Amino acid sequence: MNNPATTPQSPYYAVIFTSIRTEGDHGYAEVAHHMAELAAQQPGFLGMESVRQGLGITVSYWESLEAIKTWKANLDHRQAQSRAQDWYQSFRVRVCRVEREYGF
């Protein structure tokens, strides 16, 4: 993802996923690509930004908490989540309400 996500007028929600990877791919790249494509198809998905330079940070944007809950419960997403210990030394998920944004 090369550009910041285009998001609607606030409020909306952000899920911030920060992580430190384990050594080796262990199928990560393929699954991560599939998850990004699948998330983009979910009702309420607004966009995503991701960067990794040691610490990985992925922020996905959503219309509502219900949309986030539905994505978390998606079967393919749940299967990917079950492999977290294969791919991450540690991670954190933070769910936030975006009250304001600005930029150019």
C-alpha cells in the first residue's frame, strides 16, 4: 500500500495491529495477501495502511464496531488468527474511534 487510505468524514473506527515477526515466512506472505483481499470485500471496510520495518503496523478502517466484529468472526480470518504463534513473536490489537482527521 503506497498511499494513505481514503476515509470518510469521521467518526469511523480504526483497528491498529502492531507486531514483531518470527524468523521465516511459514506461509505468512500468502495468507497476509489473502487476508488483505478478503478484508477489502467485507461490509463496512473503508481501507488499510501497512508498513513493516522490524515493527509491523497495519491499520484497517471500518464504518462501525459491528463491521469489525463481523470481520474478526470471519472463518478464514479466524483460521489465520489461529496461526499467530507461527508468525509473530508478539502482537497487539487496538480498536479506536477516529473523531477527527486532517491532512493534504
